[in-house]
Amino acid sequence: MEQSLSKLKPVIMLLNRVPPSLSLLAAIYSCCLGWKSGPPFVADKYGRFILHKSNTSGFCERKTKVPSMDLWSVPSDDVLADLPVDPIRTNYVRKVKNCIFSLVYPTPFMTNTHLVAVSGDVLDVLDLDISVVNEEGFLHFVSGGKTDPVFIPLAHRYGGHQFSVWAGQLGDGRAHLVGAYINRYGERWELQLKGSGKTPYSRNGDGRAVLRSSIREFLCSEAMHFLGIPTSRAASIVVSDDAIWRDQFYNGNFRKERGAVVLRVAKSWFRIGSLEILTHSGEYDLLRILVEFIIKEHFPSISIADPSRVLEFFSRVVHQTANLIALWMSVGFTHGVCNTDNFSLLSITIDYGPFGFMEDYDADYVPNTSDDEGRYRIGNQANVGMFNMNKLLQALNPLMDSRQKQLASHVIKGFPDLYYQRFKELFSVKFGFLGETEQDFAIIALFLSLLEDTRADFTMTFRDLSEITEEQLLHLSIPQEYWALHIVSQHKNFPKWVHLYLQRLKRNTDDTDSKRRERMSNSNPRYVLRNWMAESAVLKAERNDFSEVRLLLNTLRQPFRKQKIAEMAGYSKHAPAWARDLKVSCSS
Ligand code: AMP
Ligand code: MG
């Protein structure tokens, strides 16, 4: 079945490329191909040709991975097809109304493309054997050169509050949703290309993404996943020789760069801005349709018959967003651009841009040099999360009665408590505490104040604390190999803190020092994607040496395990001198 259906791919592709009015031609075409009982595909309500439902099962119900792209396809009748799409099929920049998506194809690169790296883990999620990366069909698919014929690519219409100001229509200006795949575990994953050309939402942009920002997104998505933080994933990154001009630091110095495409994968790409745009433009019917859709597909434990389902949905997003930001803080991750269009309704980390992992401890750390006021500094992420929840509530307002609105405002008021509770839990784990005592938060807070005063490295201080023995701590002899903790140990209050900490560890009943160290080493990473590491990989990749991108991917897949090659590369060390003043901007 799969073999014969794969032969249909080019036919359906061709049919979908022609305007809907040419459906008659399609019928003639199908007769020529000799389908006596009519073609095995039908036109859907938007004039798209899709396979008959009875024919699509072989495409997704598989038990094993596939060795070839010819045997792999996304279903044509994905649930997203039930959401309204823009009737205008011509691809030009405009204000789009009364729809959730626009149908638009990626623009292939004009030059050759090269595979920079792939995540075997994400290919596995997509049931693809790693051997497919050697196929031309794979390169075409992941670079936007040839989409799967049974799925018409979609660009999503959304808006957003950027730096607290309503920005109006934004949307997928350089991204195309190219399929939704149901894997062998029954999980549904949405595949999106980023950097794949203009859409109706491109505004003044060129629809492209450059290599440096694509490498950062590719690596960080995977790194976050392996740190245990909800995130979109990245399957692959390709680079072309197409020239893309960027003024990286907005100082008038335009530089010729190269266009790249990342294949991103997530359970859903809907954001707060997906709902905001509908409320702002008074499209309340559509707002209800989309909210009901999201609840049904992504919050199945909320009953669709529950009259308070929208309130319940809101409450879940508030909880999960507080959880997400606490998780970010637990690894020093700073998103950089926490606009409502970059905040997922599934509370996963999305849209990696000028992010940064805090190195020297600093609550005012701002990775994005374009963020002059430091709105998105690390220490303000929870506040911004709450701001964004208020914007989500405003977007949902038309769907709630006055009692529900009142309850929703109570939910928002609970955000700080939810956040602090989770923060405390996560940091208790980082310190190796078992159970809970009243002094825990004081011990955590005192230690963070020592870090702040000494500006010690956040990641490595916790890692050193995970590796050092209680005996060494007791004698206040911190060897130089624990370089970050060594810096903290110079603080005059370090002995006081050690005393409190060791007393607290004694209250971990049934514990041993080796168990504590093992537990802490499994929750305090040794490797995070420091900006200098990403930059080093980018500089090499710009010279067509992709080895460090791949090395970093390999390293960051196992962030809690000490790795010889990563140690040799200095990934658990301070930034080297050349990288001390590195900057990242919004330019991408
Ligand atoms: P971002 O800062 O990447 O989250 O993007 C914010 C908005 O700008 C989104 O609507 C993007 O699709 C759009 N955008 C960013 N860069 C480009 C580009 N080069 N071409 C078209 N749209 C873009
Ligand atoms: Mg974005």
C-alpha cells in the first residue's frame, strides 16, 4: 500500500499547484492515468486535493521506522484542515482577515543547499531512519525545495504584544507548516520550516533566516529538550548559498550572509498572539472556534461540555507558564524576547532568537542587545510571564461571563505563588534536598546572594556543588578544579552557608553523600549552550566547517554526563578571552 501511494505523491503535488478552477483538468488527468473508479483523491472545501480517507491510513499507521523518504508521508486530512483558511491563494503581503491560516508554499532557494546537521532524536520521533539524510528527497524536503504532496503548507495568522505594545498582525512571516505527522507511538507532531520564504505575513521582511540564528535555534531547541524543559524541537538545519543581507547590530553595517532553514517540530505552534489577533479584530466566532479546537486537541482532560472550559483552559496555561519560567530560571535560561507572539499556548519554549544562558550570576542579565530597557532580563521573566497571562486573559474575555472573568482574575493573582512554589521545588532539587524544611528557602536565597556578590558562574557553581564531597565542604577546602564554587568560597559568608547547608543535608534521612552527588549531578547540567559555544560553532559553520555544530549537538544531548571531548573543547569553562564581549541581537 505504501509503495503504491508514494507513486501518487507527484500527481497530487501537481494538482495542488494549479488553481482550484482547474479541477476539471485534474479529472481528465486522472482518467488518463487509468483510474477506472475515479481518482483516489478528492478536493476538500478549499479546493485542495487530498487522498481519500480510506487511502491515507497506510501513510501514518506504522510500527517501525522507515528507511526512505519515499515511504514516508504526512496525512492529508489533518485536524488543522478543519480550521478556516484565507480564501486568497496569491502570496503577497497584506492584512489577512477571518481565518487562522493562509495556504502558501515555501520558496525554494536558488542555489545549492547543504545539510549542516540533523537531530537523530527528532528523526526518530518522526519514524525516520537516520539513513534518510543521504537522500536527495530529504534535503529537498527539509530545505523547502519540495513539500510533501498531500499536505498544503500553511502560514499561521497571529498578532502579539511586542515589548508591551500591541503590534497588530505579525504571523508566520518566514515559516511554513509543512505537515502534521502521527508517529508510531500515536503522537501528532506539527512540522514547520523556518526561513523558507515570504508569506502574506512577511511585512517588510525577506522571509529568510540566516545561518547564525538558525544554528542557535537548532542547537538550543535540542539542548533545552535534553535539559528536561518543554520546548519545540529541531530536526535539521540546511544552509544555502543564497545571499541574505543583514545589519546584525543595527549600526548600518550590512553584511552578506547565507540563508538557512530549520525544520522545527512541536505538538502545536499556537501562541497567545494566535488568540489576541482574533479578539483585537472582533472575530469572536473564530476566536471560539480556535479556542475550542485547542482545548479539544491539546487539553483532552477538559470536557468540551464543561461550561467553564475556557476558564479551565486559561487556568492550565497560567499554571504551565509559571512552571515553564521556573524551569528556565533553574538553568539560567533567558529567552530574550518574551513577547506574546513568542509565548506558546502549550507553554513550551518557542522562537529562539537572542536568548542566553546566564554565565556570571546577575539578576539583570539581558542577552539581547536590542533590549535597551532590559525588559526581558532574566530576573524579570516571571513578571513578564504574568503580563503575558493578562494579555491572554484579555484575549479570552469575549468567551467568558462576568463570574468566569472574576475567577480568571483570581487565577492570575495566583501566578506569583505558583511560580515561587515551583522555583523553590526546582532549586530544592538542585541543592539535593529531600523532603521540605522551613529553612530551605533561606538556604537557597543565601546561596544565590553569594553567587550574586561574587558573580560566579551559575551553571558550574551548581555543578561543582553536585560533584564536591561533603567532607571537602566541611573543611571549606574547595579545590581549584571546582573553579566556580571556588570563587563563591571566597565570600565572607560562605562558611556560614556551608554550615547551614550541611546541617540541612543531615535531615535527608536514608541518604548518603554519594547518593546526593549522583542525584544532584542528574539535575545540575555540566553543559549548557553558552553564547560563546554557539558563536564558535557559527564562525566555523560560516566557513563550511559544521563539525562544531555536530559536536555541540552531541554534547548537549547528554548535558548531565561529563564528556571527555566536551571537556577538551572547554565547554565547562569560562568563556575564552575572545568571546568575553559577545553580543546577540534580534537580527536573524
Ligand atoms: P521573531 O522576532 O523571529 O519572533 O519574529 C517576529 C515577527 O517578525 C514574526 O511575525 C516573524 O514571522 C517576522 N519576521 C522576522 N524576521 C522575518 C523575515 N526575515 N522575514 C519575514 N518575517 C520576519
Ligand atoms: Mg516569533
